[in-house]
Amino acid sequence: MLFRAAVPALLRSSTEIAALLLPRVQVKPEPLHRTFKGRLFSLSVCLNKKKKKGLWLQLSEGQNMDGNIEEVLAPLRLAVKEQGELVRRLKEEKAPDVDVTKAVAELKARKRTLEAKELALQPKDDIVDRTKMEDTLKRRFFYDQAFAIYGGVSGLYDFGPVGCALKNNILQAWRQHFIQEEQILEIDCTMLTPEPVLKTSGHVDKFADYMVKDVKNGECFRADHLLKAHLQKLMSDKKCAAEKKAEMEEVITQMDNFTQQELADLFIKYQVRSPTTGNELTPPISFNLMFQTSIGPGGNMPGYLRPETAQGIFLNFKRLLEFNQGKLPFAAAQIGNSFRNEISPRSGLIRVREFTMAEIEHFVDPNEKVHPKFQNVADLEILLYSSKAQTSGQSAKVMRLGEAVDQGVINNSVLGYFIGRIYLYLIKVGVAKDKLRFRQHMDNEMAHYACDCWDAETKTSYGWIEIVGCADRSCYDLLCHARATKVPLVAEKPLKEPISLS
């Protein structure tokens, strides 16, 4: 059971975490509100789990959606529902993989179109002037770009006195809420990791994005981001035909589904060049996002700066189990810095190369996924966006956690318990309830080793941003490391009656 924990302000939950504040806001981990010119605004803490988003405080004005919006969204919801039914039918009929893959890609595209339209119909006052906000924060030294007097380095930041105070408050709240109240075992592992460890975990082969380079000066760009920005620029031209605009919108909605060759073809088709020099670009290549180094003076032991904190917990499973007197369940947590060599970090603190993570791994008997304290959170009413709702074009809906587990929407009560605890923590540190939801991974995006996964998402001026991940990922990581090292990473327990295998 994996719980990639949410840690607010200046941390990243399973990726980067950052913090932006308005001047003279009291620094403490709780919701804040201020009034400007007679209108009430709220400051909402936003965290992020997944590798490219962060945490900040969002200034927003509460408004209700127009009642006519559902009429506009109805045909888009129907299109998603029809495509979702097609995907299910193809899988039931065991259709060729190429047909299923194509149908899934279309489903994702329709779903993104629906979500984009929902966000576009939101009141314009809900959008923050991020440039002015970031300028204010930098002037008051909440944070600033690292090595600024040398010109700065993209994706690296230093935090000032108030930023550090906020970070410490948030860490204290996280430790109190999770480690102390749940009696979790905390460890602190090295940030340097030998290559074989990350080879086994899959990071060496798969932890990558596509990149293009300026053929003359070597400047690098992330391929999908550059293509999207280029198409949006073309679409903004008043001379762009409606048919051409629709075609480019379709490309943008399916951006995550393109292969390396498909991206290369699109760069040629739309004549994408360097946005800074106008020079030609190289074809997209795969770029591993880990910082590589060598351990020892001889350089004979290749290694990496860790891209996440979870592997250290898995590698110490045997020692942790012994510390817990060989008993399951138990949980281990780690807070520390991680590193990801982002190709072209932008958007301030939302995409950085060094960040603080907080993760929890909860180890449980796979045959006894029942949490004894689940009733403490069973009555919480949380906005859930289930896989079924997404493939049917429906909206997220508020459900009791107990009801969600009983109906099988959430796989088991252990997963449900941590979703409830995450929810309480996010509310405690300032996330607005009306801007928080838990979205379930759809079948086509679920990791092959996970039986259920939910992401906490918060609605910001960037749209719905994934901030925390809570997944039942079985014993995949332990099995991988056990096979590679020949060290059994398992727990044993006495049985009342022997099990006979025939």
C-alpha cells in the first residue's frame, strides 16, 4: 500500500512543493482569508504529488457556475460516455490491441475536451494574475531564483525567512498529523543512489520525457510543451481557419498519447522552430530526468541523485519489519530532498529540479485490507471523481467515505482510511473544500501493479492540479528488489490451521 503523502508549502508531495503568499499574511498552517476593496478572497494551499507540479497559495474569489453551463456541457458528456462504452465493449470482445489503444486515446481526448470546456466556462474573476503575485513574493523574499547574482539557474530556488518559517510549520503539521498520530516509523535515507537500485525500480529505463534541441546553440525544450505552445500561438491568429483550429485542438488534447515518431512528424508538419532564436530543432529524443553522478573517487560506481524517497523505504523493509517485532501492519515515512532534471522548467515553483518530498508506505497483509480506525473517517463527505464517472461523462459527486468503500468505489477500507486522513490534512493546512476532489485513475491509466489509485486534486488558476497520490500498489517494489538481491523482503505470520496446496 503506497501513500505518497501531502506536505504543503515549500515542499513537494511526491514531487515538488512550493509556496507563494501575499504580503503580511500570517504564517501558520491554517486557512487564511483577507478582504480587498470590500470583496472576500481566500488563500488556498495547493500541493502536488506528480512530477511536475507544486504547492502554492492561490488567491481566488468564490463564485457559482452559471445554471446554463450544464446545457453546454451535455453533448460533451455524451461524447465521453459513448466512447467509454466503446472502450469497454472492445475490451470485453478482446479486440486487437491496436483498436483498443486507438479507442482509449480518443476517450482521453474527449475527456480532456470536456474538462477544458468546464474550466473555460468558469468565471474570469477566478483567475489569478500570477506574474504580479510572483513578483510580490520575490520582492519580499519569500523565495527567489537560486544563484540570482550569477544570472540564476532555471528550476532551482532559494527560500527566504518567511518561506522557511512556512516550510517548518507545514512539516511540523505533517509530522503531527501522520507520523505521530498514526505512530508511523520515520527514517532518513541517503540521497545518493547506486545505479542498480534504480535500474531494478525501472527509473533508469522509463523515467524520461521527450526533448528537442536548437541545432545551432543547443538550447533544450521539452517536446510536448513546445509543440503545445506553438499550436496555441497558431490558433490565436485571426487568419487561422476554423477547420485548422479544430485539427490543432485535437492534437493538443491527445498530446500525452503521441509516440516519439509521431511527435517528430508533428514538428515537421507544423514547422515548429526554436521560440527564442527561430532556428531549426532536432527530432525528439528520450531524455532521462535523473541527475547522474559517480560514487567514489575512481568513478567506477555510477549512481544518481534520488528522484523520489520511496525506494529508501522499500530497501529498508526488512529492518523496519524487525523493528516492528515482525508484525503487520506497519507504516514507514520519509521526508527529504529529491531531484529531477527537468528539461525546461517554467511556471515558477510548479516545476523545479530540487524539491522536498514526503512519502508514506503502509505495509498490510494483502488478505486483510481492513483498517481498524476506518470508522473515524467513514462519515466524511468528500468530492469523489470515480473512474466510472469519468468514462461516462459525469461530474464528480460528494459521497460518504463509508458508502464509497461499501459500494466498491474505493477498493478497500485501508485505502479509504488514508484518503480520509489526506483530506483532513489538506483542509487543516488551508485547501478550500470547494476546490478539492479525489480523482480515481481510470483502467487505462492505472499502473499495472496497482489495483486502485486516487489522486487528490485542487482547482487552481492552472486548472485541476494533482497534488497527492494514494495507491494500493500491492508488493510490486518489494518483489522487484527481492528478485534482484536474492534477499526475501516478506513478512511471516503463524496460521491457526495449515494451508494445504494440492
